[in-house]
Amino acid sequence: MTITSESLQVVFGKAKPFLAVVFLQAGLAGMDIISKAALNEGMSNYVFVVYRHAVATLVIAPFAFILDKKIRPKMTTATFLKIMLMSILEPVIDQNLYFLGMKYTTATFAAAMANVLPAITFVMAWCFRVEKVKLMSIRSQAKILGTLATIAGAMIMTLVTGPNLDLPWTRSGPTNDVHQQPQISLQHTIKGALMITIGCFSWAAFMILQAVTLRTYPAELSLTAWICLLGTVEGAAVALVVEKGNAAAWAIKWNTSFLAAIYSGIFCSGIAYYVQGVVMKKRGPVFVTAFSPLSMIIVAFLSSFILSEKMYLGRVVGAGVIVLGLYFVVWGKQKDYKSPSMEIQEDIPVKQSDASKLEVVANNVESDERLV
């Protein structure tokens, strides 16, 4: 069997969405690792959020100005107020709480807790009547069961530590004493979990508001640039208040802190938006969401090597329950993103089967009449 260039192109075309989401999740996992290392070195999470969005604004704004020139609608007061609210919800509230929670816990814990986001989004969308739920539908039941499972998994991760898995490369030694993490108390774990969970609520509200705003302002790059710009200004105001009198917190050094700001700004607020948009157009948001636990697995693996973070059985079990619940929610939402043509195709066999059943019933009635 000969392999032609055309067949290779077909295979590569089918594999591109998978390669893209794996690349995306690996990049987001890298952000967690680098950000945790920067926070461990004493970088202020408030200043880090400001620098991250300043970099993102400088990167995205030129592309938004050029590529959205023909499709960018006129800015209205209502749209601008929505953008201001979005820039408070995600860049300021969510990210500051997420990194504060990471300070109290570990990068692996933060990445695992963030997997409750799809379930929180589902609950909020249900409350705001954006999401339809039919209690007698098996897919709606899967959404509810998955939401409860993610909450249970988050509680297991928070309250149950379990024995240390004692991985060889996480043991104290001359090579990793610098990055060895202190023992995390239950109080810090609860604080970190609450902060990350509240941040996920803010993130979910941001996504719902973003979906609503895009209906009247359908210029994704321009909207992203505005969010990053206003997030920089609002985040700077918060950082100036919190870090008042601490000028050293704003100092830029050529170390992990500088790398974290540049990397997260360019990749997580630049390339990530583009990759998600391209993949969603071909496979839908369910496909992208289904790969989110991959980031947690990568973070857990890398942080145990780079940061010498200890792995506990209770947190592994809790993370597994969260992932299971996530896939219940994703499976329940899968039908929401099917095209009308697919739904018509699904309805045709049902109608044919119903017709065949009627024919069988009619034949039985005729046979009974003949016997009579």
C-alpha cells in the first residue's frame, strides 16, 4: 500500500484539531507551573495580573485594529459597560483569586479545582435561563449528576488528604531543596479551595456575559483587546491599593516573574484565544472542553518534577471524581451543539421506525379480521 501526499494531507487534516487542543492544554499547564514558580519567589499576584494583561493588550491590539477593521461595530454605552463588567469579572476577580488560591495550595490543586468551571457555568446558565434542562431527559440528568460529582470531587480534594504517594523525585535532596514545598495545612487548603471556587463563579459569569455581548459586538479580537486593556487599568487600581507603599513589588527583574508575565500574556491571552476559536468552528466548544483535564494531568506531572510538589491519594481521588463529573456534563451538553441537519438526520430513523410499527399493527389487525 503506497502512501500518497493526498492521503497524508487527509490524515493531518483530521488530526489537526486534536493536535491543537493538546498544544493548547500543554501551554495552559505551562502557565500554571511558571506562575506558581513566580509566586513562590515572592511576586505579587496583583502586580502579575496587571503585567500579564498589559502584555496581552500590546500583543492583541494591533491584530484587532487591522483584522477587525471591516467587522467592528460602533461602540455603544451599553456595550462599553458590559466590557467594563467583564474586565472586572475575569482579569481582576477571577485571576487574582485563582493565583491567591494557588499561593495557599499547589499548582496541581489549583488546576484540578478549576475543572469545576463547566459545572458552575451550567448551573449559572440554568439560573439565567440560558441553559435548558428537562428533568425527564437522560442528557439533562447527566448534566445534573455531573455537576454534583464535580462538587463532591472538590470537597474530597479539599477535606481529604490521605497518605502521601511518596514519589521518588519529590523526596528531599540536594537537587530539589530549593523548590521543596512546605507542608500545606488544612486551613490553607480550605482558603485556597474557596478562593479558586469563587474565582470560577466569576469566570463562569464572565463567559455568559461574553456570549451575550458578542451578539451585539461580534468582533472577537477587538472585544478581547478591550477586555485586556480595561483589565490592565482596573487591575492596576486594585494593585496600587493592595501594594500601597511597596514599590519593590512593581520592580521588573529578569527572572521567573518576568518570564511568567510575558508567557501568560502572549500565550494565555493571545495564542489561546485564536486556537480555541479555530477549533470551536470545526468541532464545537464541547470538543475543546473535553480536553481540559489534560492540563491538570500535565501540571501534576511537571510540578512534581520542577516544584517537588507532593502527591496525596485523597487529592488524586478527588481529581478523578471531578474529571468523571466533567465528562458527564460534557456528554449531557453534546447534543446542544449539533447542527439542525444532524438533528433532522437523527429524527428520520425514528419516524421510519414509527411508520414500520404502524404497518405491523395494521397487518395484525387485518389478519385478525380475516380470522374472524
